[in-house]
Amino acid sequence: MSKTINPAKIERRAFEGLGHADHGWLNARHHFSFADYYDPNRMGWGSIRVWNDDEIAPGAGFPPHPHRDMEIITYVREGAITHKDSLGNVGRTQAGDVQVMSAGSGLTHSEYNVEPEPTRIFQIWIQPATRGESPSWGAKPFPKGDRSGQLVTLASGFEGDGDALPIRTPARVMGATLKAGETIEHEVDEGRHAYLVPATGAVDANGTRLNARDGGAVPGGTTLRLTAIDDSEIILVDAA
């Protein structure tokens, strides 16, 4: 039988209280400790290590830099991001779509906004189940209409989620679009960690209001019940 926890145990992390860095070309909010933002109480949530809310100015971006042993998922909220890496991959991922980079044993990549308007993304890092694997990159469109009223798996480390981009960790990155008043549920099993961010709109999460770009940390053993207060676009990660 499913168990709904006390709503107070869903920790709201208000957008205004997130770590903040404005570099001019990059206006970033950090849900967890990252770069110059350090909070010992927000080093991650389970295997979720980074959730950055980035706004990238036109013609700007991240120059080539290395990564290793991390699953890096980019969800494009507005605009588009153009990726190049040392494996020879080149791709443009636009609003509503997803790219995944499994850094594995190491690679170098760049991410630029070559569009005439700002690009806004969520970048999510999840620790891999194994280290030193061969690096890889992939991207895929996910039409928002397919997510209407339901959670759709965008990236997954589980067999059977064949339509999702593969990641090398026992986690799912999911998205949904909800009309005001619509409700969905998701079971967060014991020992798991879920983290929820409305990209747009506002939702009621087990009695806790989450506004656009707020975070909600949900512990294992929870039936998460989400009701849209406004028309909303939601990203939810369920990880170890």
C-alpha cells in the first residue's frame, strides 16, 4: 500500500534562495553547491549532484572544457543550445528537447547559444553507477503534446524505457505538461530520492506549493501527488 508522507517533509527550495552567479553572459541559479556557491547542507540529493538553472545570452556559451564520470542531462526550456565535443559530435537541441552526455573516462565539450535570443536550460548532473566507461552523447526531441497530463520518461538508466535517452545510472528524468487543475501521481520507492522543478507554472506537491523554478526534494517511501495550480511544465528526477 502506498504511503503519503507529511507534506512538510517535501522540502521546498525557493528560487529566490538558490545559489546565484551572474557572469553577464550567464545568469545561473544553483539548486545544489556548485562552483563558487557552497552550502554543506546542499551538496546533492541522493545521486543527484547538480541542478543548474542557466540563462545564456545570445552568441555566448561555455567554451571547451573537460568532464569525466558524470551523467549530464540538459533540458532546454527556451531557445536552443549547440553542442560540440571531442568525439566529433555536433548537435543543436531546442526548447522541450533533451541531450545527454555520459562523460565516462573523459571528453571535452562546448555549449553555445548561437540563437538571436537568450537560451534557458536546466542542466542536471547525476553520479554514474560505474566509472571509466566510454564517453557518449545523444539528443532527442520530446514533443510537449506527448507529455500532456502524464509523466514521460526523457532519460533513463533502466531497461524497458526504450524511448528514453540512455544514462548510466539507476535514475529516470521525466517531464509532464499539466493544465490547471490536472493531477498526476508518482511513487518514490524506499531508498530513492526525487527532485522536482516546475519549469513554468505552479503546482501543489502533497500540500506544498512549488512556484516556477522552485525545487522540491522528495524522500523515498512517498506517493507524490502533483496538482497543477496554473498551466505547468514539470521536470522530475527519480534517482538512487
